[in-house]
Amino acid sequence: MLLVTFMTFVRFLAPAYIAPFLLYIPVLLAGSLAFGRGAGTLVLTLSTLIATWFYTRDGSLDGVDVSLLCQYVLIGAVMIWICDSLRRSVVQNEATLERLDGANRTLVSNQSELTAANARAESAKEAAEEHSRAKSRFLANMSHELRTPLSAVIGYSEMLEEEAEELGQDSLLKDLGKIKSNAQHLLGLINDVLDLSKVEAEKMELYPEDIDVAAFVTDAAGTVEALVAKKGNVLVLDVADDVGRARTDATKLRQCVFNLLSNAAKFTEGGTITLTAAREVNLTGDWLRFTVQDTGIGMSPEQVGRLFERFTQADESTTRNYGGTGLGLALSRAFAQLLGGDITVDSVEGKGTSFTLRIPAAAPEQAIEAAPAAPENQMTVGDLVLVIDDEANQRELMTRFLERQCFAVRTAGDGRTGLDLAKSLKPRAILLDVMMPEMDGWSVLAALKADPETAGIPVVMVSFVADAALSASLGAIEAVPKPVDWARLRTILDQFRAADGDVLVVDDDADMRHRLRTVLERNGWTVREAGNGCEALDQVRHGVPRLVLLDLTMPVMDGFSFLDRLRDLPGCTEVPVVVLSARDVTAAERDRLSEADQVLRKGDTSLQDIATELRKIDNRQTDAVEQDAAGAPCRI
């Protein structure tokens, strides 16, 4: 209303030839957009009435004036409709945006809650897995303590049986037999628990051997034939003619077959148990399939679902009627998976059950077998590694692994022998067990570090009790727990290999080291890294590099001190050193860098130019070596 009044006042001041309604169009637009259709209609009505009054005030209202007023009303109505539509669209959009903002806030809140829940679940999962691993480690390490007294009980029972029989004490023989039988049963249960724990703790090892599958199946069937016949069952063998030979852990495979046959015999009475052996060759490889099918009580789908859970049987009535601990099938599946296969089951309640064991004809090699072989001519005397361990199997595994890594290997079965060999052989590195008789690994480590002749030999502790902190305090450079992570051990051993052809990049800037490594490796170099001078000296002691790319400003030990120490090391006086630093090197500092082959400035030299410069220096060094045999690469 104020705007209409203002525009009416302007109309009084305007020339007479201006149409009286033109000044009201902006008001009409503003009112319709701001307040809607009602305000626009009010403005249109008032402006039309005032414009009509102006026409009559200036003269009579003729046909042209009426026509103009009608056009104004029509156009104004259209404008009101358009503006109102726009306004409603804006209001709806704003409402939609508000709803979206609300939904987005809800989603963000839910996402935060979900993230927190996931974090709690992950933490709980990790805690549960750690508890499970701790339990498995405890049980696996208790093997000796649990089995030894039971073996003693069985042994003394057998001795007492013989004495009672000699003395004619027939009344005691039954009691002694029960003692021995129960002790053997308990030992079997403990063996199953420990075997499962070893599998969980990854301490269970495979010992593959070549077997004739047909003979193996016949032998296994003959062993359990009496157990099968105990309930009037008949054992049927169905061995394919082309079953052939296999390379696998016969002991674990035999236990799987025994468990499946004894399980079938337990739940079948007066029926037939069929053991089938066949060979399958397909795109996934060469497989053996063993099927144990019975005509026993069978199982429901719910019972099958929890069949392989440990300490669990089909249901409580099964345990009451047939006994057992529920470990046999769980252990069989664990062994089958360890052999690279699995066990599946099909069962119909009241009609029988069929278990199928599938394993590869060649058992998966353990990590030591997976290590890539290298040409024999890469082995050098400087790559000798001494293994000190009282377990023959572990020495054999270490030997096979190290030889595949192109190390020469010597072994010692006790600490004193190991010390003597260390003094006489001066190996590049020593792998040392802790738990050994007479002289344990800690004592051997202390003796090695106390002797000037062996103090410089790197020692890696490889043991079930490889305490990293204690190992470091006594002078060991690394501690690797058993079971051995072969990939980690290989990485550690690569530090001790004679390091011909390496470039050692010494720089406290990790990003700079990464960029240099990328460019140098593209140019065919192998690269090692160090974050300061002390780390670089340790790297050099493990293996002398062909070239050193050195920064000057670093914590702990700067480039100047490293260069001085490097030249004092035996055989390292001729190792080319290229200084790459961002600092402005003064004349006095250049004098200190006289032992460096070249000084480059960061930022002024591209990474590719650095690689090219290193190649030129290396070529000059190679030419010098060819001319002077005394310049051969050193071994520390």
C-alpha cells in the first residue's frame, strides 16, 4: 500500500503523456513475489482503479484508454500468476532443502554412531582373536608338560602289567589294563586338543612324502576294520584304478581318514560303510577325493550346520548315546585345510551320511618351499649364515630356506658348538634359538658379543621366546618369533647379503628418499635407505653399497660425520659418495667434503640428472676396478 501510494505521488509529478498504470508494474511484481497472489491482486485492483481515475481526470475515458486498461489487467494477472508460481516453487525448494538438511544431519549422526559401533566391534574382534591366539599359544606350548606325565603313566602301567603277570597277580591285570586304557584315551584327547591349537597358532608343520594312494587306502581300511566290524558293519573299498601316487603328509591324511571311518562306525549299526578313493584332474589342478559313506542314523540340516564346531556334537542325545568329545571332525577339517583341501558332508536323517575329503595330490609347500630359487653362482663365501638350534627339524627347515636364498649354511645343535663355529667361520650372520640345553641362546649371545672376534657378527634371535627388547639389549639386531614368518626373515637376511650394485640413500626426508628410490629403481639400481648417519653405518656394516647418495643436514649424525666414519671402515675408502644437500656449502665445508666424489645441490639438479650422474660415476669406478684388481668390492 505504501508503494502504491508512493507511485501515485510520482504519477502526479510525471508528464501527462505517461500511461498512469506503467509506474505500478514494479510494485505489482514485487508484491506478488514477496507476498503472493493476494498481495498482487490487491495491487492490480488499486492500480487499475487509480489509473482509471487518472484517465478521467485528464479527460474523458475513450476506447483507447479502456483498451489499454484491459491490456494492463490481463498482463498484470499473468504476471501475478507467474510470480506466485515462482514464489511457491521457491518455498517448496526451501522446504525440500530443509528436509534434506535434516535427513543429512540424521545420516551424519547415524554414520558417526555406526563408525563408533564398527570401531567397538573391531576392537572386540581383535581382543577375541588375541585371546584365541593366546589360548592356542598356551596350549601348544604345554605339549611337553601334558604329554610327558601321561606317557609315564602308560609306561609304568605296562611295566606293572608285566610284573603282575610274572608274579601271577591276575586280579591286578584288569585294573592295570583300565589304568593304561584310560591314560591312552586321555593322551589321545590331549593330542587332539594340542593339534588343533597348533593349527590355530600356525605351529603345525607339514612333512610331505610320496605315497601309493591305493596301498595307503588299503592299509588305513585294514587298521580300522576291527572297529567297523564291532557293530556288525561291513567295510567296502572302492579304489579307482588310476588313483596313482601323491605327495602329501601321510600321517595327517591317515588321521583324517581314520576319524571319518571311526565316526561312520560309531553311528552305524548292522550297515555298510563304503570308502571310495578317486583322482580328479581339472582346471584347478590334480586332486584326490576320499568319500566315506555310511547307512547310519544320518543328520538333520541343523545338525550338519554345527557338525565341525569344536567340542560339539549333533545334539545332546548323540553325546549321551554314542559318547565322544566332538574333536575328531573338527581336527580332520583343520588337517584337510592344512593339506590344501577341505571336508564336505551330505546327510539325510535316518538314511546315512557321506563325508568327502578333497586334497591336492601335491601338498602345498610351506613358506620355505615358496622362496624363489636363485642361480647357484650367486652364492659367495661372504654369504655364509650360521644356524644354532637344538631342534633337528628346525635346522633342516632353516637350511632349506637359506639355501634357496643363495646363502651358504652351517648348523650347530648346541650353543658351545655354535660359538666354536662362529669363531672359526666368521659368518655373515647368525640365526640363534633361545631354548637349548646346557647353554641357552641368551648365554650364547652374551658370549658372542663379549668376544672381539665375533662381536661384529649380526645375530638374529629365532625362537618361541624371542623377546625383542631383551634381544636388543644383549646385542641382537632382530628377533623373529617361531613359527617363523619367512617373508620377514628373508627381508632381514637381505640386509646381510653382499651388497654389490646397491645405492645407499642417506636423507632424513622420507619423501625425498622415496622420490630418489623411484627414479633410481627405474634406472636399474637397487636402493637401500637410511634416515641418518647412524642408520647408514649400520646398513654399510650389513653390506657395502656400490654408491652412497648423502644429505648433509640430518639428526643424530650428520653427513659430515658419516663420511668421516665411512672412510674409516675397512674396504670402504673407495666407495663413491655423492653429496646432495639443500644447504649452501661454504669453502670450509667443501674442504671437509674432499672425500666425496661430487657435491650436488637440491633443487638445482633434477632427479633424472642425479641418476645419470650416479651412472657416470659407477662406470668410472667399474673401469678403475678392471684396471686395478685391488679395487674389488669389499666384504665386511
